[in-house]
Amino acid sequence: GAGVSQSPSNKVTEKGKDVELRCDPISGHTALYWYRQSLGQGLEFLIYFQGNSAPDKSGLPSDRFSAERTGGSVSTLTIQRTQQEDSAVYLCASSFDGYGYTFGSGTRLTVV
Amino acid sequence: DAKTTQPPSMDCAEGRAANLPCNHSTISGNEYVYWYRQIHSQGPQYIIHGLKNNETNEMASLIITEDRKSSTLILPHATLRDTAVYYCIVRAANFGNEKLTFGTGTRLTIIP
């Protein structure tokens, strides 16, 4: 597609439920990144996929967070047993050459 | 990755040049300077990057000092749509360390 697509754009969930967030990167982009941004805060790195290499999971805040990237394309970020502090905008970005990232519009997650 | 220092906020009159400074005094020889911006409620947008030479594209110009310890992003004719948070990021060029680390940036407000 023309840009990075994320779905859903908004998600409200009850505390303790699991959620899945989806990212469709730009076709041909080998690198994919997940960040999150809490209200009024900067971007926090979560995880990074590059081709067939093992992902860099160093930013995942707890074992409730996981992500996968199937077929080197679409990625899903899963948050299990959601907590109120997980409320944030989750941003996905992709890159072809590692120099310029293209970000999606994000998924706004609200845990009530 | 080297840390950067930016003023938290700046104002600029519409139609004037906006000059956004960034200090990166601990930058090393293989690290690039990147600029991104984030308009309210959107994902960050890539603006420009450079190593040691000044760079210009359709969005902005990047001026890097000879010692590379600081840089300035220049928006030549600022418009109201340039109101955003601007992030200066320093990142190594080697592909084994690709994630961008965002700081708190400069909140630029264009005044009509």
C-alpha cells in the first residue's frame, strides 16, 4: 500500500482482557518497528523486526507484551491481561533502508 | 546512541524561517543526525538526515557544524501546518543497531 496501515484506529478494552493490534507495513519494507506513546509523553521503543533476523525485543515492558511478524510482512502486537497503564497510542513504522522510517497513524488503546 | 539536547519550545511567525537547534556534543564519527516531526494526533514524519555535509530537501535544510557537535533544522518559510513537535535524533549507521530513540523534542508553534 501507499503507507503504513494500522488497525484498529481506536480500541477500548476492559482491564484484564487481551488485545491484538495489527500493522501492515509498506510493501517491500524489510524493517518493522513498534513504539508506544503515552499521553503527553515521547515515543517509547517496543520491538523491532528486520528481515529473517531474530527480533530486538529489548523495549517490551513486560512478558504480557509480545509481537510477531508473519511472512516478513504483517505484524501483530499482542497485550495480554491489559492494565490501565497500557493505555497509549501504539505506533508502527516500517523502513526499507533503515534511514527513513514511515509511521502509521497509530492505534489508540484505552483500558478501562 | 548519542544523546541530544533541544529547547522544549519555540515560537516562530508565519512566513519567517524557523531555526530549530540541537546539541549532540557526544556524537561519534559514524552517527547520523535525523530530524522527525510529529503533528498532533499523527505518527512522526521523517524530515531529513545528514552525516557531516549540509543537506536540503523539499521540506527543510539541515546545517551541521564542522565539529558535528550541533545542528540546526531550518524551515525556510514556516506555515501554520508546521506547528508540531520536532525531534532531533542521533543514530549509528551500522545496520545492527537500527532503532531510533526519540527524546522530548522541541514544540514549535507557528504564530499567525
